[in-house]
Amino acid sequence: MGTVLVTSDGQPFAWQAKDISCECATTTEVMSKTEGMISEINKMKITLLAIKKTSNSIS
């Protein structure tokens, strides 16, 4: 799980990329982690425009 922040001129920056597969088994747990990251982004006064979730899990 991680965040890619994109500047107004299109430059991407990876932020807090880490493997959470051993920590999160349910959607609720993933949402909790996501909400924590959103809170940190808000504290830094960064405008969040979109969230894209991808899954690499095996079904």
C-alpha cells in the first residue's frame, strides 16, 4: 500500500509505499489503513483529488 502524489506539473512522488498484506486481511482493515493515510495527507495540507485502489490478491 502506498501513495503516489502528483504535483500540478505532473511530477509523481511515491510516499509511504509498504507491504501491508500481513497486516490486513479484510476490506475493513484496508479501509482503516487508507483512512490513516488520508488523515496524514490532510495534516500536511495537501489537496487530495482522487484515490485509486488496486488489488494484487489471489482469489
